[in-house]
Amino acid sequence: MYHYRDSSGLECDTVLHRRNGTYALIEVKLGGEKLINDGAEALKTLAETIDTTKMKNPSFMMVVTAVGPYAYQRPDGVFVVPIGCLKD
């Protein structure tokens, strides 16, 4: 995993690379709905800049947050996952 920032200022808190060659874009937001929306929009904007002739699209995008009782997938496909849902 590593942090990504390009020359135009687009960034992602974590890029998770898996052994099978797939990867995920992950943003961490501690606040509520506005910050979750901001994180999801940033991930989608970043994903749109990926040259898919050179690499695949991300297998998923996720906003990890400190709030919320459960994980869900937004209509745009971005997962929202409270950190407490990531434990065993």
C-alpha cells in the first residue's frame, strides 16, 4: 500500500495492490457525509485519469470512515466502510 499524488494535485490516501495484479483506490475520511462525498468524488476523478491502455481500472474504490454502524456501496459503486467493520 502507498499514498498517491499526481502532478495535477489529484491524490489518494492508499493504493492497495494485490498479488493477482488488481488494485483498489482507498480514501480515509474521519468526518460525516460531506467528507465521505468529497472522498468518493476524488476517487472517481482519479480513476477517470487512469490510462486503461496501460493498466486496468481499479477493482474497487472505498472511503474508510470513522462514523457509521455498517458498510454499504453507494449508487456510484464506491464502498463506504466504517473502520470498525474492518476488524476480524
